Amino acid sequence: MGTSPLVAQRAWCASGASALLSSVCAGAPIARQCSPFHPLYRTFSSAPSTYLRQASIAPSTSPLRLSPFQFSKPHHVALSISPAPARLFSASRLLREAQRQSYRDEMKSKGVIDKEEHGEEDQGFAKSERASQAAKVDLSAKLSKEGSNQGKPGGWKEIVRLIKIARPEAKTLSWAFVFLLISSAVSMSIPFSIGKILDIATQADKKDTLFGMDVTTFYLALGGILFVGAGANYGRIIILRIVGERIVARLRSQLYRNTFIQNAEFFDANRVGDLISRLGSDTIIVGKSITQNLSDGLRSFVSGVAGLGMMGYVSLKLTAVLGIMFPPVAVAAFLFGRYMRNISRKIQRNLGTLTKIAEERLGNVRTSQAFAGEIQEVGRYNRQVKRIFELGKREALVAATFFGSTGLMGNMTVLAVLYVGGGMVKSGTISIGELSSFLMYTAYAGSSMFGLSGFYSELMKGVGAASRLFELQDRHPTISPTVGEPVISARGRIKFDKVTFSYPTRPAVSIFKDLSFDIPEGTNVAIVAPSGAGKSTVASLLLRFYTPNEGTITINGRDTINMNAKQLRRKIGFVGQEPVLFSGTIAENIAYGKPQATRAEIIAAARKANCQFISDFPDGLETHVGARGTQLSGGQKQRIAIARALLKKPDILILDEATSALDAESETLVNQALGSLLRENNTTISIAHRLSTIKRSDRIICIGADGRVAEEGTYKELSSRPDGAFAKLMEWQMSGGESTASPRKTFAPEPTESEEIELELEEAEAQGEDAVDQEGTKVRKGDKTAAEAALERTKTQDR
């Protein structure tokens, strides 16, 4: 018999098959027809029989749809999902899927699963109060995407400031302007000369003299003038190209310096890819806009004015005809220029994103390859390329429309000039030579007008790029590296006094609250804390990467806020958890903090850090480490970073889990080197989690999750307090993060008998009912296989 489509919203067989059937039939037109004698009822209420065929069913998270089907056997039911292809399962698997769905529903009702957000599979982490605070971000240090004017139309102030960039090159550019006038004058003399030559050729009564010269002499003089014009063009172009490159180089240098002196807050809020784009493509656009484009604009302006003057000199009537074209072209050029400025900003912004993607992904290509993420990374890059391509298509469409329409208007105007001018030639008002000169001046004026429209659009592109550069150029760091009291020495007691701090980009999340501790001069102090409690933030504050919100940090009684940050950092050696090396040689990386270091000092620092592996390299200290030190192992990079810090002979040495990347042998060697360094009365702050580093410390400061000092003392004192914060932290780390308490039992539905039977069937099929003897002949294992036993149990249930 046939059935109409039914939708199964939920299925749960907790109290028997009738519950499942009632769920399937609920709300369906034939629900009242479902009875214990209905084929659907018998299908869902019994275990799968031996002749039960597979039916198609959608996954349990999707609505089930019963499709019309002619039941040839009483226990057959067809279920399908649309539009996805149907998958085949047994009826008992349908029961199991229904049970899982009911289990999810029960978990939702208990609040274990957020029923409005996600299902069990894609449920994330519940948001804590700290997450709500972290959502309150402060991106005041973030550069705007549009630039300093934030998408507003570029005004004269920006244009003037853009032109002022070329002020240091004013003397050189003045020569380019002189050459421009010479070349433009030569160009304007050609149409007039051609007109006079045509008049001599077409009028027999004309004398064979031009400007008091015979024709041959005139041609020679005109050729000399053309050579002068070519030389002027050569001088103009070469001067502008050199000046343009000089301006771009100066801009890049200034912007890079201004970017490099920004504090950590700035780099927390801005992407490196966007900064690279501003230093790269934006500077090129600006340099081109104020040199080559400015020159082309001046040339178009001079040629246009001279052309219009000569056109008026030849015929005012024909000049008036041309005047009809000017207003619409001027309006169109203005609108086109504004659009080009906006589209240029969008393209530059997306180019910055593209650069960021390439820089970040290519810099971590090994990680992507390790997770087989090449395809998704190429897809991510291609999607951004497609966005830029779409913007370029829009730009091309508008440019084609503008230049095509204005070109048509120009041609129609020339046609009108020919029509009126032809009549004037017939009437004898003007000569053929004068009409020819006028048409050539018209061409010059038309090209000048197009040049001015192109100049305006390119100028707006330059304004769009310059606004992004000006924003970066005008930004001053909140912590100036060169302002403050001179720092002769950083020796003395280090004191954190009621320090409260939150990162500028997350002002609502407090890292420290009234944090107070002392570090005596010449001691080795270990700072331990749970993950995320601010261990590394102590180093960042001491290095003056950030300024505390409240409280003071003093060194020998002097507040670090009043110190010269650059000089203070020279007195502090820092080794981070992730060693950072720059592309170059090993010697260059070791001497990075002290460029004037001698070869002997570099070798001594390398030996102190136990960098004996350098002897195994053919080039020794001149071995190139590769980009980010990729040619070295993690332990080798860490020891070079330690040598770099030791070379400075710092008053304060900060080790931010500096031995985390070392094996036991290397760590022992480095610890010996650090031990000899400690005897030189340096103050060492070890941000550590390794027990060996902690034991070596004179004193331990344990910071709690609340941002305060939980306890402090020697290792012996703190380890003797079993209920103390330090002891609990060490117990957690020693156990590998595993809880020592007995695990709690989690609720899960017990498998039903039908599931157990199906599992036995699947195991029997996997193992195979037959075995193979040594001669390759199949033999029976016994009188009855596991599959047959399971099927017999099924038949018993059916009976």
C-alpha cells in the first residue's frame, strides 16, 4: 500500500517501540491509522528480522521524511532525505540514532547543551565572566582602514600636504618644470607650422617664405627645435624618475622608523600585513602621484591652456563650438576622480590583507604542511585575490565607461568643428591651413583634457594612499623610547608596589590587582603562576613595553616610568620562551644587542651559553641561520638567544622559560652557564615551570589567578606547605595536569538489546564466518557461527 510523506521530528524508544511510532506518526495525516497491526508499527516495534532489508534514512540531526513506497513486504519502510542523497541503514540503527537524538534532547533540557546555540557536536565553551569582560576591547591604537580622513572626501589640506612631501626636492623639480615648458612650447609650435606649410602648398599667390625664412631653412630650423624638445623631454623624465625614487625611499625610511618606535599596544591592535602594505604599495602610489603624475598634470594643463589660446587666435567661432563639450567632461572627470579615490582605498586595504595572509602563512608553512592545510591556505589566499580582482573589475568598468563616453563626446565635437569649419573655408573666413591647425590644436586640447581627468583620478589615488601614510606618520608612541631620565645602571632592589594592570586592548580584563613584591639586588628569583596569570606580563612591565594602570615599579628606588626606556632596556637581558632569531649569521644574531662587540666577546658569550654545536658547522659563526632560525633546532636557537643576552652583560637578566626548548643535557649545560653568571651579582628573574629551574632559585614568588601574590619564599619553605598555592601548582604540573580525584561517572544511555544484537552481527561479519586452511580451501569453524547465533536470537524475539 502507498503512504503520503511523513516527517519524523524526534524518535525515542525508551519505553518501547510504541513511543517511537507515536513520535513518527505525530502530526501526520495518517497518524490515526497507526495501530499494532499497521506495517509501520510492526517494523519499529520488533528487532530486525533475517529478511529485513535496508531502508534509507537521513542523519538524526535532520528531519526524517517517509517517502511514498509500495510495500511489497509487511516489514519494509522507505525513508529518504531531500535534497541530499539517501543513505542506507538497518531498522535497528534507526533505533540507535533515535536514542542518541533523545539523549541530546535530554541533555538540552538539563542545560548541559545550549539548545539555542549549537548541538552536541559543535558546542563550544560556555562564556565565562572573564570572556564578557574581554569582549570590551579598546582599539584606539588601531589604524583606520581608510586613513586619517576615514573615508571622507579628500580636501585641499590633504592635497597640499601630499605635494609638500616633495618640498625637499623643490630645486630639482624646478628644473623639471623648466624642461616641461620647453617641451610644451615645442609641441604647440608644430600645429601652427603645419598650417602655414599647407597654406603655402595650396595657395599659389603665397610667397615661399615662412617667418622670413625660405622653406628649406625653415625645415632645418623646425628640425632643430624638435631636437630641443626631445632633449627637454629626456631631462624632464629622468629628473622626475630619480626624484620619485628618492621620495619613495625617504618616505619608507621615515615610516619604518616611526613604526618601529611604536609601543607594544600599537602592534597588539594592528596587523603586520597592513603595516607592510602601507610601507610598500602605498609609498609607491604616493611617490608616483607627486612626481610623474604631477608632471603629467602640469604638462596637460600647460598644453591645454596654450592649445585653447592658439585655437582662439585661429578662430573664436570654432573655439565656442568646442566650449560646449567642456562642462559635461569636467563634471564627469570630477565624479570619476572621486570614485577612483574610494576604489583605490578599498584595493589598498585588501592588498594589505593579502600581504598579511601571505606573510603569516608562508612564515608558518611547516605548520600548515604538518596539518595538510595547503589546500585551505591556498583557498584563503585565492579568496582574497578574488576580492581584489572584483574591485579591479569595477575600477576597469568605470574607467572604460568614462573614457569611452568622453572619447565619443570629443569625436562628436571634432565632427561639429569639421562641419562648421568646412563652411568657413568655403566662405573664405579661414584657410585650409588654419582649419588644419585648429583641428590639431583641438586634438592637443582634447588629449590635455583627458590628461587632466587622469591626473585628477591619479591624484585622488595618491590622496587615498597618503591618508593612510599620514595616519601612521602622525602617530606618536605612548611610551617614548628616548624620553626620560638617563639610566647609568639598573642594579638595585626591584619593587612592584600595588601594581594594577590590564592590557590596553582589553581594559576590562585585569591581569594584576595590587601586585606587590620585592626582588633584592643580585638574587635569582623564580616567578611561578598558573597559565594565563601574568608571569610573562611581569617581564613586559619591567621592560616598559606597557605602563601600569596603577601602582609603581621601581629599580633602586627610581620609578621606571621616569626612566629612558631605551637605555633601561640596554641594561636588561631578555630570553623569551620562543627564541627569535633573524635571518643572518650566528655571529650577527649573538651580537644583535651589542653591534660593536668584538669577535672575542661573541665567542666568549657563545661558550658561556654552551653553544659548542657551532663547531660542527662548516662555516662556524658565519653559518646562516635562515629565516627565523629555521636552519637550527629549537635547543640551538635557544642557546644562541641566551648567548645574545649574556653578551650584553646585563644588570637584570629575564629568563621567560628560557630552557623550555632544551633537552635534559643541554639544560644542564645552560644552567651551569647561568649559575656562573649569577655569581657575577646579576639580578635574575626566571619565569619558570620546570622544577630544576625553580629549585635553583634563591626565592620563589607564586602569583595566584586573582593577580596577587599568593605566597613567596624559598623552595624548601613553600614545598613544606601541602595546602599552599605553590605546592598545589607543583602537584598539578608533576601529575601532568591529570586530576588525582576519582573520575566522575558521566551519564550515557545503556545499549538496548537490538543494538547488542546488531553489534554482534557486525563483529561476526568483520571476522568472517569461514576460515581458510593451509591449502587455501574454506572450511567451517563449527556447526554454528556467531552470526547464526545472533540471527537465532532475533528469530526468537520475532516469535
